Amino acid sequence: MSAPSPDEPAPRTRGRTLDHAAAVYDLLAPVMTLGQEGRYRKLAIRLLNPQGGDRVLDVGCGTGILTRQIARRLAGAGACAVGLDAAPKMIAVARRRAASLPHLRFDVGVAEALAYGDASFDGAVSTFFFHHIDADLKRRSLAELLRVLKPGGKLIIVDVDVPSNWFGRLCAWSGYWLFKQEEIRENIRGELRRALADTPFREVSRVAHFSGYVTVFQAVK
Ligand SMILES: C[S@@+](CC[C@H](N)C(=O)[O-])C[C@H]1O[C@@H](n2cnc3c(N)ncnc32)[C@H](O)[C@@H]1O
């Protein structure tokens, strides 16, 4: 794991980064996800099934809770859970909490231009990241995820999606109006689904849907 460097510069991105919320993010997230985030993470890990010497990328990792949970399942040479976020303060929190956990690294960087080699990860995951980037960045980030995954590698995405009932519509549109976040509206209108369907990823499916507005997507390179 790299040494904490709170002064690491923020990379340029149009994504909505959360440097300003890093200190309180873990208190706010359960409110935003109606206390369901533990279930989403559990399912994401079950679907990814990280093990042994796998290398797994968590994009838009925030304070790195899911990245740490993945790292705990890894063992052996080459194993690594890598958490990436464009907000240096989020990464600083993630690094502090990582303490001495092995097989774990946190990088400051942007999903739309990943600084990793082709076919360098066995699996990739992102939870509640895609509603922080616009339609063009969604497509560029998916292309990058495809590039860095090994053939057969799995991608799991958990995010705001097209609402399927009145409760989901209420939650999703409240999120949009609260933050006036166009990227949320794009997800509500199906942009993430379309972007994923337009990639060369295979076996793209929606494996679960929660609270009428959160979908768990699965795709294979
Ligand atoms: C809502 S948080 C999700 C954090 C975590 N995955 C979770 O489920 O709690 C979205 C994260 O995406 C990050 N982000 C925004 N634009 C980004 C970009 N272009 N590349 C990487 N991360 C970005 C933000 O800084 C923020 O930490």
C-alpha cells in the first residue's frame, strides 16, 4: 500500500468528486442507500467471488469499505484489491482505514483514463459511482474497465437505475432534486443500461433490483 499523501493533487475530471464529503461520507451513505449498502456489498462480493491470487479493481471506491472486504478474501502471490477514486481526500481516508491489511492498495485516479495495463484485473466492481459521471464519461469508463479486465473477467455495477415502482421513483427523483445532479437523471432515464448494452461486454444482465431504483448489473469480458 502506498504511503498516505493528503496533498496528492486532484486529477482533472468532469465527474462529481466527493473531497468535500470525505470526512462524513460513511455517516451519510447509509441515509442515501436507506441502510441497504451492506446488502449491496455482500451481493457484489458473492457475484464477483474474489479469491486466491485475484486482482480486483473497485472504481469510485470512496472510503474503501468494499475494497477492504474484497482484500480480506484474497491470499497468495499477486493478490491485490485496488481501490481507485478521483477524490484525494476519500483515498486518504481509505488508506488510513486500511491500516496494515495485506493485498490492498488505494490509488487516486479517474475511471475514464485508468493508469493500469490491458488485461491486468480478474474482476472489477463499482458501487454508486456511475451516477457521479455524465453520459460520455460512463461510456469511456466502461471502455476502460473492459480494457483492464482479463478475458472472462467479471464486472459488477451497483447503481441508481430506471425506477420500477412508485417508491423507487420517489427515491430516485428525490436524489435528483436534492442534488440537482443531471448524472442521476441520466441513470433514471436508462443511460447506464444503454451504455453497458452498447459495449462489447458479454452476458450483460441485471441480476438484482432493490428498493425500486437500485440495480445490480453483471457483465463478462
Ligand atoms: C457516491 S460515491 C461511492 C463510493 C463507494 N463506492 C460507495 O459505494 O460508498 C462516488 C465516488 O465516485 C468518485 N468519483 C467521481 N468521479 C470520479 C471519476 N471520474 N473517477 C473516479 N472516481 C470518481 C467520487 O469522488 C466518490 O468518492
